[in-house]
Amino acid sequence: MPGLARSVASALLARTAAAMQAVVVVLFVLSRFHSPALAGLTVMMASLPGLLVSPMAGALLDRVARIPLMALDYSVGGSALLVLTVLALTHHLPRWALLLTVGTAALSTPLSATGMRALFPTLVPRHLWDRANAIDSGGYVVAAVMGPGLAGLAVATLGSTVGLIVPAGLLVGAAVLLAGVRLPASVQAEPVHLLVDAGRALVYVWRHPTLRMLAVTVSVLNLGWGVESVGLPVLVLRRLHGGAPTVGLLFAVMGLAGIVAALVVGRLGSEGRERRFLSIGCAVTVPMMAGLAVLHSEVLLAGCMVLGGLASGPVDVGIFSLRQRVTDPQWFGRAFAVSMSLNMLGLPIGAALAGPILAHSVTAGFLAAAAVLLVASLLPNLMGDRTAPATVIHAGGHR
């Protein structure tokens, strides 16, 4: 399908860069500042500003050409990593400058994250959405394999500071690959006022019972994953006395398991079973987090990461497919931006809250994550209209 291969390749490079950055930045902060609390704040600042401005980003994506906006975000992200590298090498990187640089770069992230998610259903016919979503989810988990592995290798060979240059280069490559991708003319929305349209998108998502269920469930789920994003490096460095390669390997193991799970679920199809996939996936992550809390063996910890990867496949395909089926296609950019930002809200909050807890006790941090994930597993069957999970709510008066 025209443009799909280049879009998938661009997404893969960008997501690999993001997966690398998530590991390298945490290792960089722990190495330079020796503070799990600051590492948690840094992870929060890497996403929270973008989540706050995502309604306007979604409105922008529906009224302006999406491809240039996505390329712009990749350029901003790569530049921010280069700025951090230069400041660190010249010994001009106080804590406030670290947080400011990371937070500023995060402001544009919804342009690429939402833009890419809205791109696939416009390039692929509806009857192939599950398979396209399996590729999309598989792209995330391939990045989850390659990113942490490359991050561990980069930090081990170049150091945590110079290692930041590697994901910056991948972002540049992602921007180059987008050149030549063209969207169908029918997906371009009529011009509207940016702030007004952003407000209508918020109302659209919150009034939609299924999108509201996803917002609550996935944000609670991501509270637990926020703990894991900071907790795993701290666990490896403190409990196992390992290094960056071990951190990368454990994340990579989870990604490999996720690839298998996503492709199997995509092949089976998710229509009518999205809530079940979401609930089961959340439930499977509970023993994973509990295992990370108490185990001391690298082999057993790798088994926990495999469990987490197997859970990610049904969760991702269920989320992606359900959101696409219930959203008016003319609102893909705006509704997806708001929905994705609400879904991701738990990640920075979980990371920020995890920092002080992990500094005191790694076990307590992961046990708290397990409890949160248990709550998330119950929410899909307690919220929303379970009798009509794929009903589209059209724009109507919200246009």
C-alpha cells in the first residue's frame, strides 16, 4: 500500500530512538547525579509537557499536513539530545537545565506519536486494521528489543553522555524516511480554530464511554509501567550490581516476547474481544511486577520480563483497534491525541512517584506497581458501554 512501508520504517526508527532514550537518559542521570528521584522526574518531564498540549497538537494534525509536523518533532527531539550531550561534556548541565531541556523537547512529541497512530488507519482499509495494528504494535516491541539493547551497547562503549548521540541520529533517519509519503486528500479536515477544536476534542473523548474507559484503564496501567521504567535500571544497578548491558538485555527480552504476542493476536483478530484482551493483559502484568519485587536471579527476572512482553501484545492490539473502531475518521488526529495523552498520563506520574519510593526500597516500588495493575485489570469490565464496544460516535455538534 503506497506510503505504508516508509511510514512503518520511519516509526520503527523513531520508536527505537525513544526506547533507547528511555534507558540512556535514566542511566545518564543515575551515573551523573546518583539520584533515583531525579531520574523519575526526568522521565516525567520527558512526556508530561507533551501530554498537556496534546489536544492542540491533535487539532493541528487534522488541519495541517501531518508529515511535516511529524518530521519537525523528530528534529526537535534529536536536537535536544545533542544539547544535553554538549552541556554535559562542557560541564554546564545543572539539574534545572536537564529538566528544562527534556521538558521543552517533550512539547512536540504528540505531533509524531499521534500523527503516526492516525496515519495507519488512513493508509489501510478497515478490514485490515487488526493486522496493521499488529504491525504497529510489533513495531513498538521490535523497538523495545533493539532500543534497550542498543542503549546498553552505546553506554558500555561510548559512555552515558556520548551515548545520547545515537538516538539523536535515529530520529534524523526517521524524519528522512517520511519524505515522499503522501496522505489521501480525503483525510484533510476543513480549517477550524485551533483552541476551539482542541476543546471540542476533549469533550468528544470524555463524552465517549469507550474512549473514557480506555483513558482511565490505560492511565492506571501506565502508573505501573512508569514504576518499571525507572525501577528496572535501579534494580539492576543496586540489587544485581550489573550494568547497562544487563538493563538493555532485560528490556530486549520483554520486547521479543511482545513481538510474538502481538502478531498472534493480530492474526486472530480482536473485534468484539478488545476489553477481554485489555483485562487479561493487565492481569498478567501483576505477577510480573511481583516477581521483579522479590527475585534476585537474572534468569528469573528475565522470565518476568517475558511475561510482561506476552501481556503487551493483547493490550496494544486491543487498545489500538478499539480506539480506531469507535472514532469518527474525521476526528482521528484530534481524538487520538486526546485519548493517547490521557492513556499515557499515568507513565510520567508513576515514574515521578516511583523515584523516592525506589530510593528507599526497590521491593516496595514494584509491589506498589503490582497493586495498581491489579486495579487496572478490573476496569475494562466495570466502565463504558459493554454491549456496543465498536459503536462510532460521530462528530455532530462537536465539529
